[in-house]
Amino acid sequence: MTDEAVYLRQIRQRPEDLPLRLAYAEWLENQPIPSAGSKARYLRNWCELAAIHLTDINSYTALAERLEKARSEHSEEWLAAVD
């Protein structure tokens, strides 16, 4: 099993684990995979969105819009594992 497959399996098992998602993002940033940087940014934005208190609606809305736009850059299979 590849390191990426291990991260994705763990994320599916513990979707609320933000530090795990951030560790995966950091791992991605060190990989020579063309989409790695974009995936890492997506994960960091996802974690930021999850941590924003809903009383900060402007930040929440802006970040949610960025994530929705970024979804088109990634496969449905990958998104299903991390969303």
C-alpha cells in the first residue's frame, strides 16, 4: 500500500481528524506529483473551513467558494476520500 493510500484510508476512517489531513497535505507538498500542490492547498482550505466558526460568515463564504471552484481540479475518487 502506498503512503498516499494509507493517508486516504485513515482519512476515511477518521474524517474529523484535521491534524491527519494537514499531515497528508504536508506530505503531498513534498511529492513530485503534478497535482500534489493543488491537492495540498485543497486540504488546507478544507481544514480551515472546518475550523471557522459560523459566526464569521464572510470568511466561511469566501473559503467555501474557493473550495467549490477547486473541486474541478481533482478526481471524484480523490474528493470522495477527503470530503
